[in-house]
Amino acid sequence: VQLVESGGGLVQAGGSLRLSCAVSGSTFSVNAMGWYRQAPGKQRDLVAHISRGGGTTNYADSVKGRFTISRDNAKNTMYLQMNSLKPEDTAVYYCNTPYRAIYNWGQGTQVTVSS
């Protein structure tokens, strides 16, 4: 299984970005999935996760109300819509299974929010 994150970039505070996570292989729909982020010098934190069917979502308090996680099992792809971005959202964003990552990590996608 390969994870490929994309969609990051440089955006001003208050702006929006939509991240994508493409998952190769046939196991995508059987696992819950999550988005993590890692800022320089900090640990990698789980910020949102979604059940395998997409019906249940959970968010860290820091992103609740601003980020929306979704998935399309037919396309083996997960998304993270990020609105009202803040400078503290600057990080490399990764996808994997939540809490216990079972796949090899992808390269991540850099999100930089300028003030």
C-alpha cells in the first residue's frame, strides 16, 4: 500500500486548502483513516479521522469547526478541506490509519499559512 498526499501550499491566514490522500491497493475501504500533521520540532499529531464508511468523523479541538474530513471509497481517496487557516496550522500533513499507523508513511504535503 502506498500513501500519496497532495494539495498543500502557501496560503494567507483565513484562506482555504483542500488536501487529498490517494491510497493504492484494495484495503482502503476496510480501514478508518486519519490526517496527521507535524510542525517543525514537534511530534506528529492526529487532527482528524473518519470511519471506514465515512459516517463518523472526529476532530482535534484545534481544528474543529474549520476542517472537514471526507473520503471516496470508490476512488481510494481521502480529503481534508481546511478553511479559516491560521499560522499555527503550518505543518507537513500526512494520512494513515488513526492512532496506530499501519501503513508506511508517505512524503506528506507541506501547508504554510502566512500571517
